[in-house]
Amino acid sequence: MTIGKVTFAHGGFSKFGGSERLAADLLGALDALQVRTELICWSGSGSNESPLLRELSKSRTQISRTTWRWGCRWGWPDRVMLLRQWERFASAELLIFGKLFDTSVHRRLISLKKRMILITPYRPAEMWKDGGPGHAILNSFQSIIVQARSFERDLRKFGYEGEIFILPLPPPEVNEPNAWPASRSIQIGYLGRLVREKNLEYLIRSFSCLREMGVAAQLHVFGDGPERERLQSFCGGMRLSRQIQFHGGLLRSSIPAAIDRCHLFAFSSTTEGQCLAALEILARGRRVLGTSVGAFPEFLSGVLGSVGPLDSPPAFAAALKTLAEPVLKGAITPADVQGAYTIRFPRRQVINEYLRILDVPT
């Protein structure tokens, strides 16, 4: 099959995120193979514009977007985007979706009778707690790509009958890792958005328990979001303002240096997908502690890291301590972590597998 044009129907395109990075990587790989590509999305402009959109605008990928963002809770930006970009949807041979659209929007897209592929942003059981999108909507996709076997099981329970491929998000590239930070105290990091589902109050409580164990530690919070002010006040109430630093949002070019400041990173999320931030951290040779949500349980083990409980800050703190001990003793090096990461997540092989699923010859 020869594909003349591939359109990635993304929906909201935030400044940073796993599905946004996936879109950029996949569209870039298709563009390199001379496949016509287009991204259809809605996003902010100016300082709120995604740097990945600017990066894509320098390629041959055509970007069709609207800055209409009002009413996203009710799916209005998607409806506006559909009305304005209908002909672009209709002209593609293949539609890739980074999210499920509002039901009324999706029904119109089904009427195009195109080949459609969904790449799940989160674990279905965590994402569709209201019962899911319905049999007809879900089975309008010929194929769905998921990041973990548990995601596949969820889709079958929701009634999906089509092809399912288990494939991680395209892993970040690796560079020579830097040594551990020169500090006798444990430098713990968090990298991501400051939103409710990241459950950062739990991480802060766990960090407090870690210090109560007599462990010298600092917590670095890299990222921004609507929860920042509340979380900073919470830290102040727990008298942890000096031990927990909020660094704010980062430029993408600043992320490697931020990761290198820490011995390990922790995620206390209540829902996740693959968590691309965790892959970026592992690619820099830092271990990760996650929770038993999303794809964390299927890739965080051994040298790469582990998962901790969501219902006990003292137990999560103990898991942090256990993960840090071999690092501080020199039993594990950044090169060890990075080596295990490249075996588990070979970037070129993963991207080629995406292209194979899309029926694009490499």
C-alpha cells in the first residue's frame, strides 16, 4: 500500500507532553521518507505555543491549527477545528489520532471512511472511568497502538475487536551520561506538569517521611502548572520550603542539565500513559520511582527503577531510600542505567515498527 498523505489529528497540542513528542517524532520520520504529512491541532500562540510546533514548522509537515481554546471541557475547540479543517481531514489516506475526540466530532470523522489508527495517551481503564467511548466509536479504528500489555487487556474489556499493537512511545535519543551530582544528600527530582493527576502532594508527604527517617535529601520540582501555588503553600505548611525547590517551567534545551542535578526521579501519579518524562530521565542515566499506574509497572524494574505504593507515604519514602542506596554507594552508575534503557527502548527499532504498522516502507 502506498500512502500519499498522513494526517495526525492531535486535538489540543500543549507546550510539553508525551503525545506531542510522539507526533513530532512520527511526523519527522514520515517526512524523512518523503511521505506527505500534516498535523491538525489547536494550541496556544506566542509564549503559550509549543516549541515542538515551532520545530515542526521548519520541516515539510504542514501544520493546520486553530488558536481557539475556550470551552475545551465540552470539546468546543475540537468542533471548531473540525469545521475549519474538514477538507484536510478528507484529503488524507491515513488518519492518526493522539486522542479520542468528542463523540459528535468523531461520528463525522467516521463518515469519511478513512483508515484510522489511535495511539493511546493513557491507560484506558484510567482514562475512561465513565465507561468508555462506546462500541461503534472504539471499533471505528482499524488499529490501536498501546504502550503496555495491561492497556491491551483494558481495550478488550471495553469491547475493542480490532488490531492492537504493543509499542512504547518513540524513546528519546541518548548522549554520554554525566556523573552523579557531587552531593552527600539524595537529590530527588520530579519533571512534568503540576496538575492534580500527578498527585504531587503525596510525593511531598513521602519526601517528608524520608527526612523523618534521618535521610538527608532535597526535592527538585521541574515544571509548572495550575497546582504550583497550592503546592508551594503546602510545602510551607510542612516547613519544607528550604528542602523543596520549585524551578518552574523549563526550556527543552534546559531539561538535560536539570535531570543531571539529581540522583533519581519520582512520579506519584494516579493515572499515566507511558510517561515520556520518565524515558527522558532514564535516557540521561537516572533511575525512576513510579506508581502502579499506566505503563510504569511494565518497564520500571531492575537497574531502571521500581514502583511504590499509592496509599502509604512512609512506604513510598522507603522505596525512594532503597532506590537511592546503590547509587550513593557507587554500586550503580549512570552508564549502567543508560545501558539498560537502550536495551529496553531501542529508538530506531521502535520508530521503524511504527512505520511498519502504518504500512510505510523504510
